[in-house]
Amino acid sequence: MLQEFSIQSPPDPESLNAELKTAREVLAGFQMKIKEKKLPVMVIFEGWDAAGKGSVISKIIRNIDPRFFQVTTMPRPTEEEKRYPFLHRYMVEIPEAGKFVFFDSCWMEEITNAVLHEKLPEKIYRERIASVNTIERQLTDNGYLVMKFFMHIDKKEQKKRLKKLEENVDTAWRVSDADRWQNKHYDETLEVYDRYLSDTNRSQAPWYIIDADDKKWAELQVLRFLNQGIQTALMNHSMAVPILQNTFPLKKMPHLADVDLDKTISDEDYKKQLDELQDELRELHYKIYRRKIPVIIAYEGWDAAGKGGNIKRITGALDPRGYVVHPIASPEPHEKARHYLWRFWNRLPKTGHIAIFDRTWYGRVMVERLEGFCSENDWQRAYNEMNEFEKELSDWGAVIIKFWVQIDKDTQLARFTERQNTPEKQWKITDEDWRNREKWDLYEGAIDEMIQKTSTTYAPWYILESNDKKYARIKALQIVISALKKACKE
């Protein structure tokens, strides 16, 4: 793209100033519409060192109320950040609905720097490109406007700007060895940049190449494209998005109605196996910590199915410094204002640690679907989006274990009644539990569809027969141990 970029002549100074004034006013006028439509706007600036990214961002944001934007600078990842998935540090920064986030460099810089300086293997490069294209598509599918600008100058202009900065005692500090290296290796860098731009230029989030030789002209180009993008997004904001076909390998699963719930274990066998399995899991926890293997254990199930007791038997074997249990309730307002997976990106474990989710992202295709908290288009898209999310985590190296805790309707009623009649357990039963019970058949249909469409080979579902809670606890421990053993061998 860069090698084919043809420079467009800027308007004469008088026309440029007049158009710039108008463009700034148009952007200022869009603010309330963006807020009203709850449009999240993610603006990414990439480009050559000394091309003026910071300068353009500073001028653009003058037209926006400071309560509605944030500028995020993404330096090279720290050692701590490297212990999370590649996209993690970017996803936690995405904007809320009705607001802007301006990125002074984003995932492009991290990937291209790795290619140029760390000699990133081709396989990992392709995986990261796929991750970027997937997440940008997911964001736009979920109502985000993603605008990407590349600030372009030639080698001669870059050298001139770096020299000017170095000659001033107050700005010399801004020129780094990396800046000098880039100018010296301009042609090599151009080739890497050009490939990245071509690989990530998609219709839902295209690249806009900005001629950055002149600062005013660069600002006007950005404003032209940004205003056009906002106008288009506001018109299309409520349109349905095409549903993508599943391309991930699925594992055949039974329907809930076909699950045998008569499985039991004696108290004697339970106590013996519990002690043995917890000892084994305790040793495996140290191994995964040493080998820096991240583990994600996700629990879904019927109300009163025994998720809490099951989780307690898992955590009872773990070092408390190495795991976190995340009880997931209805999203808070700031969570609801972002992509529905955002709050789970924020709760991922770092390498060597375990995250246990008591309810998960699958609420999108169960409670949100059946209670009308999202559109049909939203939950239909979500199956593929969640498979993509879990594939990203699997490729990162995470062990993903998903449990559905299954009981029958009569067992649930007996447990509800016991809770309601036992003072110390009454806090566990709510009016919502009873309302959900009335929709048992609808939920069962949604759960069956969820399990069939999201039980992938890299993140399969395991059904825990929990009419006998003790049986379900032992089975969960056995499954977790088996998965961790396999990961340690690999």
C-alpha cells in the first residue's frame, strides 16, 4: 500500500484553512450524536517516527469535549504485560459507548517491531495478523467505529525532522536510538509496514494513508476521513450484521435430555477420592506455575446445580496465591457500555495462574438471549465470536475447561425448597431463580444449541451429572487433572 501511495496535492493555503475550520466544526457537532447513538469510536494512529502522530492527535482532540475522549499511548509491552494474551493490553483500553479512544500506536507497532528486531517467526506473524483482523471485525460487528490512520513521510523528510529535533536542546531527548535505526533501515521498515498494512486492510476497518509532509494538510486529511467515517457509522449503527458460518472443529455432544443423571458415589469412596485427587491437583498447580501455563475453568449450569460447591473442591487443592474465582453477575453500567467480552478480557489469568469463572461469557446466548437483553443478531453472532475468543486463548497456550453442571427439574425444585425453608440458606434463593425455572424448557433448548455450537476440540464442554453433587465434584477434579497433565506433557 505504501509503495503504491500517490501523494495528493493539498489545497491552496486559503482554501485549506477554510476547509480545516469547517471540518473541525463538523467533528465538534458530531459529539452529541455519538453520545446519543452510543457509538464507540476507536481511532488508531500509526506511522513513521517523527511523522507527527502526537501533533495531529493533539489538534484533533481540541474539537472534542474532554469528558468524551481518552488518548492512550502504547509503549513496548512490559514483562508483566507479556504474561497475558497478545491482544489483552489493547482490549482493556477500548472505548465505552458514546466515547472516543485515540491510540498513539496500537497493535501494528508491536507486531512490526517484533518482525524487525526480534525476527518474529512467520507462523506467529500470521497468527497475530489473524488475531488483529478478527478482533477488528468483532468490534465493528458489535457497533464500534474503528478508524486507522498511517502517517507517511519519506526517508529524506524523516531524517530532516530528526536532525531538527536533535539540534534543539529542549527536544533532543525525543530522538531515540530506535528512531535513528528506523531512518537508517527505512527501506527494510517500509517493506514490513507495507506488508502489515496490506494484510490488515479490511472493508470494515480500512487503512487511510495520510501524507504527513505538512501538519495542517495532515490534520485536514484525518478530519475528512474521520468525519466521513462517523457519518457513515451513525447511519448504519442499528443495521444487522451478517452471521458467519462456524469454521472451528466441533466435538459431538449429547443433548441435556439424554444425559444419565443417576450416577452416584458412596460417601466412603467420595472422601477417599477427594483427598487423593486434591493432593494430585495441588502438585499439578505447582507444575503449571513453574511452566507458566495459564488455565481457565468456566462454570455454567442450572440454578442450585452445585457450581459453588464444585468450585470449592477445586480451589481447596490450589495455592491461593495462584488462582482467582470470578463470580459473574449482570454487567455493571461501564461493562455494558463496551463489547460484551471486554469484562472477560479484563479477568484473564496471567501465565502460570488459574482463573475460575462462576458463570461466563455464555450468558450472551442464554439469559441475554431469552430475556431480550440483546438482539437476535447479537446472540446469533456470539457463537462464532466466543469460539474465536477461546481460540485466541488456546493459541496463547491456555488450558480451557468448560463445565455445564446438569441436574433435572425435580432436583432443582427440591433444592430450591430446601433453601427457602433453611434460614442460613435463604440468601441463595431469589425471585429471579423462580422466574427462570418457569422458562426451563426454553433455557434447555438454548443450552443445547450453545453446547452443540461451541464445544470445540480446543475448548470442549464437559457435562457434570450433579443430581449427586459429590459425584460431580469428583468428575470435575478428574477432568481438570487430566487436562493439566496433558498440558504439562506438551
